[in-house]
Amino acid sequence: MQSGDVSEAVPVGGLSEAKRRLVAEYLACPSCRAVLYPGTRDVVCAGCGTEYPLVDDVLVLLPSGRDEVADRLRARYEVTTGGTSLPAVFRITRRMLGDVRGRAVLDVGCSQGQFAFEHLLPSGARAVIGIDFSAAAVREAQRRAVSIDNALFVVGDAMSLPLQSDKFEKVVITEVIEHLPDVAACLSELRRALAPGGDVVLSTPNYFNPVGVFKLIFDRVHHGGRERWTYADHSEELEHFQTPFTVRRQLAAAGLTVADFRGSDLWMALRKALLVPWLVFDHGLRRALNLLQRDLLSRTFLKYFGVVQYYRLRK
């Protein structure tokens, strides 16, 4: 069945036959990378024999033995439900991702599956696998996808993806790597999951702008040099101080090449730096500025100063 069709094989409180096929084709043990044997209520690793059960109808595929920081992050995200990303992030991600018809697409840090339901599935993706740290967010995504045979959302770790190698023609990861203890491990995992000739579209905050000055000061003064604080509308356990130059070095080290680079929301950086109230830059004025940003920011040297940086990557 295609996306949007009602499956006749959805059991009460378990994985449908269609979901089990997705597990067998795309997922793997997060610890040993062996294939998984899917059942209705759990999956079993063919290599190490680990059993991964459904917890409240959510498949949890987390590796054992992560470090203390990762465990603390996991505990934090277990109880969050995620949220909707900035419209500009989705808009630019869609453009850079290109045609997804007939493609297998991976969404890392999928939250409640907003991007999948708003774009990937309506655009004809052959299969969509969403992975997120938050069990609560994945539970909501799975609830919405219960009758969609080509979509599966699981709890997983971006630094140890529970995926088979070379399987996805398109990979999306928006606003994730800045919160990870081990960015290099995540980038290496993205490269492993990407099929030859496929694309990764990655977005992450950029602090090469006035906002970065505030973050740099607060990280040094209030957190003793730790990268924790972000001058934004939310607070996170960890937020790396990232610029296009540091991210490019990380990408190169992971064996990923940059096919396209863009930026967005220079105006947001100025507003936050000047402490201008949100409403002054909202509605009509901000939308008018966004029209200018498409040409003046995303495609010229000004993209280096935007609040968000975007990359289309290949291996």
C-alpha cells in the first residue's frame, strides 16, 4: 500500500506486517549492525541475539553502554514531545532535498514526524524511516502513521543509528548535531546509512553573527567555557558553538563533501542581538524580509552570517 492507505493488517498494539517489512529491509541492531528479525511485539538481532521490545507500541532501538552525557540527554528527551521546526528550516530543506518520489528517505531527529507528514509522504517517498531520541515524540508519530504502510518511526540514537548501511537515497537531519556529545560519530553514521549517489540535507545553528557574540560570552563566563547556552527561544542541555568553518571541518573529517551550502535568517540574528521584540519582526515585515533573504542571503556571501546554516552533502 502507498502512503495514506489504510492497512488491513494492523494488529491491536503491535507492528503490522507492512511495518515488519520495513524493519527487515532498513533497520539493524544499533550495537552490532546485524539484521533484525521482526515480530509483532519485538525484534531480535540476528547477530548478538539482543531483543528489542515495543514499549507502549514504540520500537526502542538504543545501544547499551553510552557515556554519562548521552544517558543524561536520553533521559531528557525521553519525556519531551518535540515541536515544529521553523518554517524557514522546512522550506529551505525541501528545496535542497529535491525530488523524493520513489526514494527511501531517512529523517534523523524526526520529532513527531512533521517533515515526513508535511512533505516526504505527500511527495511520494517510497519509504520513510524516522528516528528520534524522544519516545514521547516517536509515539505520536507512530500514532499518525499507524495506517501508512511505508512509514516507520522508532526511538534511536543519532550517534549509533539502528540502520543497515547504504540504504537511503535521501537523508534529512535538521537542528540535531548541535545537541550531540559526539558530532563526529553522528556524521560517520549518516555517511554509512547513505546510499551511493544519495544526498544528506543537514541544518544546524550558525553563530558567525551577532548572536554568536552573546553565546560566546555566556558560554565562557556563566558555564566556564562549556558549550551550553543558546540565545534563542529555547534552552538545551548542550549546544555547540558552531560556524560554517567549524562545521565544514567536521564534514570533511567524516568523508562528506559539500554539494550546496546556504544560510537563512540574518534578520533574526540582528533582532536577537538588538533585543528587538519578536512581534516587531513578525508577520508582514518579517515575511517581506524573507523574500529578500532568498536571493541576498542564501545565495551570496551573506549566507555565512545567517542564524541557520544548511548543507547538501554526498559521500
